[in-house]
Amino acid sequence: MKEEKTIKDGDFCQVIKGTHKGKTGTATDFNMSKTGHLTITVVQENGNRFKTLGRNVVAISK
């Protein structure tokens, strides 16, 4: 799998650290929190959703 530098809405991504480490899915719903951190909702192929910090995610190609 080839890793990319930036992630945008609809990209397939993998969580590389944090609670959801190792999970993959489609990045949606980008939001800037009150504290200035980027949060991303990741939708897995089975339909499950979870939120994670943007710094914990990298875009990958399938």
C-alpha cells in the first residue's frame, strides 16, 4: 500500500496510532475542534463509524 501525505474527504485511510490503531475506512466529516485539533469520522466497510484525530490517520490507496 502506498502512503500519501494529505488526506481529504472520501479518501481511504488507515489509523496509525491511538485507540483505533490498525482500523481502516473512508474519511468523512472533517471538523476543527474548539481546541484547534482536526477530528475525522472514519466509516469502515462494515458500516461502523468512529471519530479520531486527524494526526492519527494517513491516506492509503487500496
